Amino acid sequence: MERIIIDMDEVIADPMGDMIDWYSQQYEHAIDRQKMLGGSWVKGFPEEHHQLVMDRLLSPGFFRHLPVMKDSVEVIGELNKKYEVFIVSAAMEFPNSLKDKLEWLLEHFPYLSWKQVVLCGDKKLIHGDYMIDDHVKNLKDFVGKKYLFTSAHNLDITEYDRLNDWKEVAEVFL
Amino acid sequence: MERIIIDMDEVIADPMGDMIDWYSQQYEHAIDRQKMLGGSWVKGFPEEHHQLVMDRLLSPGFFRHLPVMKDSVEVIGELNKKYEVFIVSAAMEFPNSLKDKLEWLLEHFPYLSWKQVVLCGDKKLIHGDYMIDDHVKNLKDFVGKKYLFTSAHNLDITEYDRLNDWKEVAEVFL
């Protein structure tokens, strides 16, 4: 069975969307998506509020209640029948997110087991046949076929094959 | 730089030792090390107390205050200068252990970064040049050189090269 490595944030979970919703309810400052280019959606928020955004990212509970990316539950359910699926998140920078991420995953993707979850600091030691990720830093050392999952912060990247949404993932893999 | 994958429990942390100390203070029942053979040190405790032991293993805080295996801090400190060291623990079965394990590691091995930590369910997708682990289930699919770290529950295993303690690790790798 071929192995697919699937990222969490901005691929199956939507921390950026959640943060923008929360921020917009409190402030009228505009989000600048152009500034996200280069890899960090936090930079799209006004500079005086970067710390506020980081503090919320680091707080317990933030990753427990995130929205699920559209169609990801259905498509990964089908992938899980044909491939060896692993969900791999570079989460160690956020110690409070670890248990939240595991619980969130097992709630929304109940067909997955804890055996299919990896929380790490660096993905360079993760091997598989395919990787779907929104960050070049995670894809660059991967030995298998790499797919960049489209997100506001990576629209300027041209070197990778893209998957724009989960309908496209289904077209490629199913 | 060659990559070494190092396990946590029974290799650099001592949950079995901690559990035996705690148990012996409360009960006079003997621990039967013969029954640990086959992979689980929990089975060395009297059967009527397996649930008690598992409940303590699963409780928040258990993995935060474990003893450190003798000489591991010094030897891994030296390995960290010559190799790419990753600490990889199959921890997903114990959701309450995740943050505890990360904090324990960064406290006792302060020269390691969160980038060198992996908490997973299954180690089959972890690649490296060497793996040091006390469980055959973790070693069996590894692509590099495998070393069984000696523990009470694996004394019956004969198919792997052994490392009996951290002094021996130093002899082999340094």
C-alpha cells in the first residue's frame, strides 16, 4: 500500500481562517494577504498585533476548536481505504497544541487511529510515497512525490505541483 | 551527518523504575520480571493491579517527573555534536503524556531543540541511519542499523544487536 503524508494546519485544519474571524470581530484593521507571501500568514496581520496573534496561537485550546477544511473528511476517508494515510504536523513549537491536535483529529476524522498521527518538530525524517503540505520547508527534503496545498501564504511558489482543494486531491488520488 | 533515532521510555526515561518504586511503597506483592518477557513490563505487576498501573500511566503528569537513565544525558550530548539526533517516542496512545514528554526532554537534555523531537503512533515512517529502541515492534520495519536497548521485558530477544546501557552506546558511536 502506498503511503500518503498529510499535513494538518492550512491543509485539513484552518487556523488562519479562525484567526481572521476572531481578529475581525475585534479590530477594523485590514489583513494584508500580500504580506503573507514567504510562508507566514501571521505576517498578514498588522505588525502591532503579531504578538497578540502569536499569544493566541500558543494558548491551550486554540487548536482544539478549529474549522475543518472543506471536503477533507470525506476525501481522506476514501484515501484511508486505498492508501496508508499518516497525518503529520510540525507541532512541537506549540507545546499546548499537542493534545488539542490529537483530540481534534480523532473527533473530526473518527476513522483514523492514533497510530496514524505524528507530531514533530522537523519533517525531514518522515518517509512516504506522497506528501501534501502547504509549506516548502516541509516538502523540500521529502523523498517521494510532493504536492503543495494552496494557501494564502504560498501563492508565489511556482516550483511545486499544486493541489488547490480537497476535490482536486480526490481527482489525483482516487 | 548520520542520523540516530533514539527512543524515550526504557531508553532515556525510566517509567518502569518509577512505577516499581511507587508500587512497592504501597503493596507488598512481588513484581514478576519473567512475565514482562514478550514486550510489556506492565505484565510483571500482579494481574489484579494491571488497571491501576495503566491508570497511573495514562494520568497527566506521570511522564513529566520520570527518572533519567544513567549516563544518557552526557552521552547524547556528545552524540549531538557528531550526529543528527532525533528523539522519537510512540506516545500517541497516551494523550496526556505529549506535553509532559516534550517538557521533560527539554528540561533534562537542554542542548536538544524541539526540532529534534517526534511523538508518534507508529515508527514505521521514521527514517534514519541508526535506531536505538527497546521494542522489536519499533525496530522491525526500520531501514537503517537497529540496536535493541536492553530492558527487563526484552531479555528473551536474540535477533538484534544489543546496547545494554549508555556506556555501551558511547563505545559504539563515539
